[in-house]
Amino acid sequence: MIEVLRLTHRIRRDPRLSSHVALTARAFLADKIYYSGDHDAAFESSINNTVNRFGGNFEILYVKDAIKFVQKRKEQGFFIIHLTAYGEKLMKVIHKIRAHKNILIIVGSERVEPEFYELADANLSVTNQPISEVSALAVFLHEYFEGKELDAKFGNAKLIFNPSKTGKNITKLDNI
């Protein structure tokens, strides 16, 4: 089980970026995304609409207290990863991380509270440079799954994008 926690979603500032974090989590085979901060029904609806159209079992859920949520996941045996530019180099430890099947990946928004660094079993960086949480999440999941996620098939899809040199090639499936 691979889960993602998006910290401190802000409706007025983050709707597009939080959506990109969620879409990346889904496309790169995370099972769920949780988010804290502002509860946003429109955000949830948008992600659920994508799952409904393009398939899979991905879920989006709101958590009121992110620290308590992480503590609970840790008690349940999840390996907690915090993606941060200040962390250990991902490529030096990814082979050890693959041994864990239940992982919670924390990605920030605004300044991340020190408690998250302390709760994490691993504070990881994909590069020690400023980086988007979307790209950090994509690189982490790509390395975790060793590229296999790029050819994943999503069950219950109503629409499928087909590779095309030019233009859009979309298949509408019979289950619409």
C-alpha cells in the first residue's frame, strides 16, 4: 500500500498544484492520497471524476490533523517517507525502501513543521536543490516501481489515451 499525504492544502492558493500532486500519485500507482489544510470538496470531486473516467481504485481523503494521522500510520507499521530537498539522497537508499510494502509519502506545501521531519523514518531528496513536490513525488514513485508504473493498466477505465505522434487519440470503452 502506497499512500501520499499532501500537507496544508490551501484552497485560494494550491488547488491546481494539489491536483497535480494527486494526479501524479494516481498515475504513478499510489493507492490513496490524503490531504490536510483546507477541506476542499471541489478538489476531491475533480480527482474522483478522473478516477471514474480513467479507472483504477485510487482514493482521495481529507485528514484534519496531519501529525496525528502520521503517528497513527506509523503505529500501523507504515514506513514514513518525507520528501524534502534537505534529505538523504534517494538513490543511495531506494533499494532499502523497496523492502517496505506499506509506505506513507509526505509532500509539503508551505513550510513543513519540524514534527514531520522527526516522525519520518526517512527524509529523502531526489536532488538537493529546490524542487516541486509534484516532480519529487513522480521521481520517487518512478524509482520505487523501477519504471513499471509507466505501462500500468487501470481497471474500470471508460477512457484510454493511446500513444500518437500527433493529435489526440482517445478510446471510449464500452463500459461508459
